[in-house]
Amino acid sequence: QVQLVESGGGSVQAGGSLKLSCVTSRYIFSRCAMGWYRQAPGKERDLVSRIRTDGTTSYADSVKGRFTISQDNAKNALYLQMSSLKTEDTAVYYCAADRAKTWGPPCNYWGQGTQVTVSS
């Protein structure tokens, strides 16, 4: 059963933009803080950005000033606006609900991954 559905990946030229979307259920969205990860060829999976349980945001140094994470409570959705894309941003991007906001069952939900390819 797919519980996080991603969209928006694709191929763009360097300097271009893409917006990734991740839609989940009300149950997951209401109790889990969410973020974006990526895995480039031959590298480990790394955190790109997250919305912390207190509502603040964090970004990897490599994407600061270029990427923006946001969410829509009405749509149970998470977004990643990516601008000024570089070839080194090429990776499979994953949406995750991996931090519990309240006491209860742990949050460990992941999307299937979506490919982002940036060409020069």
C-alpha cells in the first residue's frame, strides 16, 4: 500500500526549476513531521530539507537559498520548490514522514522516490 505519493520529478537544464509534491493521508500528515531526502548516483541518501516538529525548517548547506520546503494542511501535502538547479542536484528524491509530532506510534513512512535529472 502506497501511503506517500510523489510527483513533479523530471529532467531540466541547469538553472531551471522544478516543484516536487508529496500527498499523504490526513492520519499521517497530522501526526508526523515531514521532509525530503535525496540519493545521487554512487552516494548515500542524505537529508535535503525538513519541517521540524515545532514547525521550523532546515536545509542542507548545498541547497540553502535555492530550495524551499512548504506544506498545505488542507491538502495533506508537502512540497519542495527547487530553483537555480545544478547538475549536482541530480538524484532520486524521497518524501518521508519520519518524525512524530505527538506521543503515539512511530512515524516511518516513505515515498517511492522520484528522479530529478539536471543537465548542463
